[in-house]
Amino acid sequence: MKYHEGLEMLIRNMEMIRKNVAVRIDGLPEGEVRIYQQKKNGKTYVYYKRVMNNGSGFFITKDQNVLRALSLKTFLTINLSLIDQYIMSLQEAVRLAEKISVQEILRQMPERLCDFLSFDSGEESIATQSAVQKKRKAEFLNAEYPAFILSDTQIKHVTSDGTIVRSKSELIIYELLLQYHITFRYEKPIIIGGMEYRPDFTILLPDGKVIYWEHAGMMTKEEYRERHKKKMDAFESAGIVPWDNLIVTYDDRYGNININLIISEIENKLLA
């Protein structure tokens, strides 16, 4: 069931209403009305001023027709703002509703409990989907490949599960992937054009799609930049591209990493 379809229809309806309100506003007199009060001889006098788009203005206290038109314009402008807020809320609701899927629910459930879900979803039984996911995940995590050996003089950083990584930035990404329960391997080799390449992270999504993640940390160094460009060219020749199955992040020019940007990549590209 697609829970967001009704929301999307409501958004389309609200956008039509918004368009009609905007057309009505465009048909009203230019400018806006402002209210001024003045006390004189113990009495309070109220004056209305019409302020034009260029900032000029003049009093219209006795012009009832213009006052009514500008009052309606104020009403409709507030209405338009509230409609915009409502549409934004609906769009956020659609984003959340799209997550209500078998895959997302299974991802958040303990795997052992998924074994007991055997009712038919109308397409493929949830138990079958869970079994396929678990088998795929196990094969991915258990696949053996030679680790890249760092020399004694090279910098080494050790993750919470004992994996040695090359940089502090990779350490941060590694730990965040663990924190978000992402299935991944570090420096899992791939062969492109007879050459071995090692993406920093190879990620397996619940639906079986593989995503690669490259983090570049020394782009201020020309030699490093050239290696990075050649690697990106090789990836592109193999169909590994940022608009589909590749995430590329960078340290800034001072070697700093923004954790919020890394979290955004995870939440928007790996969990969405």
C-alpha cells in the first residue's frame, strides 16, 4: 500500500487553491494598507495609509473602496502564507510516508523476529523477503578479500570493531555507518579494466543495491588530486557514478570534516 498517494493528491489540490488565491491577490490594487492612530483633544483618530511597492504612500482614510480591496489583500496574503506552510507540512509527511514499506520495517526489526512473519503481503511473503535479505547480507559480510596492509610508518586508526583505517575522517564515517546499522565493507576491492581499485566503503542496501563511498581528504595536494581524478574516471567507466551509486565526500582545505554533512549523506542517500 502506498500511504503517500492520498497525501500527494491533497498537495495537488492545495496547490490549485494556492494558485487561485495568488491570482486573486494579483487582481487587487498595488501596495498594502497601514494603520496609524493619533490622539487629539482626548479622542483617538484612526488613519489608513496606502503604501506602494516603491515605498511611496498616501492616506486613504475616506476611500472605502480601496480600503476594502487592500483589507481583502491582507487577508488573502496571510491565507497564502498559511497554505504554503500547510503544503510544506504535507510534503514532509509524504517523505515520511514513503518510508512505510516492507523493506524499511524489516530493516528496523530484529532479524530473528522476521523469521516468524509468514503472512502473504500480496507480492512476496515477508518471511521470504527477510530470508533473501539475510542470505544476501551474510554472503556480503562473509566474502573474504585480502586487507590492504599499511606499513609501520603509515598512520593507522583503529575503529571500535578493530578495523584499521587510513584517516580520522574514514574513522568517523566508519563509526557513523556502524551507528546507523548500515551493512558495509571497508576497502573491498573491485576490478575495473584489469586494475584493482578499493572504494573506501562498499555498502549493501536492504534491496540488494550496492553503493560505493569515497572520501577524499588531501585535495590540496596535487598528486593526491590526480590519483583521485583517475579513480573517479575509472569508476565512471564502470558505471559507478554520483547520481546513482556513488557517494563522494571531502575534507575542507584545512583537513577538517563536517560530521553533519556525513550524517546527511547517510540519512538522505542510504536510509531514504
